[in-house]
Amino acid sequence: MVSDVHGNGPDLARAGDGADALVCLGDLVLFLDYADHSRGIFPDLFGVENAHRLVELRTARRFEEARALGRRLWDDIEREGGGRMAVIEAAVRRQYAELFAAFPDRTYATYGNVDLPHLWPEYARPGTTVLDGERVEIGGRVFGFVGGGLTTPMRTPYEISDEEYAAKVEAVGEVDVLCTHIPPDVPELCYDVVARRFERGSSALLDAIRRTRPRYALFGHVHQPLAARVRVGATECVNVGHFNATGTPYVMQW
């Protein structure tokens, strides 16, 4: 299991070694690395100093100022003849070409909130199964997948409404292992101790866990959680880790 790959292609290429399958819970794209402001699409386009400033504003929750900075920088790109989405997609395509090539033959993946789902069919090779609001059997257990994130002031690319997200959770139904990008709405699982803020978790996901009682609920999204594991009734809820930083997959055995 990996989540929040954020451009870590070299470790991703080794993540499935010795495993029967690799499960990826999204966020392949690296737009901006909060630990190393020189890495990602944003500093490649706008420089490290502007990346420092953006991180500073977002960390202080000064989202309007962060968006104003972004608008000014993108206006400069557009004046030079580049369309915003075309520039972003070109950069994402370069990352996807490397990262999808790193997946082993038996990979199951869903989207994170910073991914661009409409590009995935171009890069997912035979042997990579993409699921969102769907189920699949792996090794005799039923896995359900729900991708994306909920709407936030960050306005990342694949954020959807609570209602749309809840419908995908409902479509998955009863499973042994519930795989999502974002956590259930449990405070200890949603609070990032480094960013010092709550990320959005899903109340619909928490309700489904209480109602259907999967053995495991696995997710990522929160890079430095207050708690990496919490038990909700019969279900072990586990943050599988910030793969970009650790390079180490979470391993399930049965």
C-alpha cells in the first residue's frame, strides 16, 4: 500500500517488490513539496522564492493572499502566451509518464485530491486497474475504492462535493478492506501536527465504517497525522503513510 507518492518515482519502482499486488491510494502529482520548496511543478515554473512565499501564506491559512499570489504569477505566464491548464497538464503528463511506468504489473489505484483523473486512461498500462466507487477481489478479500477529496479552500484539482463523495462510498457497499485517499472524519486521523491544521475527512466514510464494519479502512492524505491508526468499532483505520517522504510502503499480509 502506498499513498501520497507526490513524484517519488524511484521508490515507487521498488514499492511492489516481493508483493502479490500494489495498491496506490492517490496523489501521484507533486505540485509543491512543503519540505523541499525546490521540488514540484510550482517552483519549476515560478522559482523557489515564490514557492517559499506560497507555503508561508498557506501555512498561516492566509488563503486569499495565497490565491492572489498565484493569480499574479499565472497572469505573467498567460501574457507570455501560455494557457494555465495547458502548462499544468504538460507538467503533470511528464510526472505521470514516469510514475505509471513505475507501477508493477498487478497494481490497483485510485485518485488523490491533487490528481487529474481525465489523464489516467492515457498512462495506466495493462496490469494497472483504476477504481473509484468500485470494488475488486484481491487475494480472496473484497477491496472497495473511493478516490478524490472533499472541497476545501485549497481548491486542489480533484475535490468533489460531500454528496458526490457519499454516493461513491454507498456504491462500494460492504467490503473487507475500504481504500480511500482521505480519512474518515475522526479528529486524530485528520489533524496534521506539522501543518497544524485539520485536513478534511469524510463523515459519510465514517458512517459507512460504523455500519458495514470492514476489517480495515486504509487511506493517506494527512502527511503527519496526530494518530496513524485508530480503531472504530471492529475496523482498524490506518494511514498507510506519506510515501513521498518515507519511500516505504505499508504492508498487509494474510
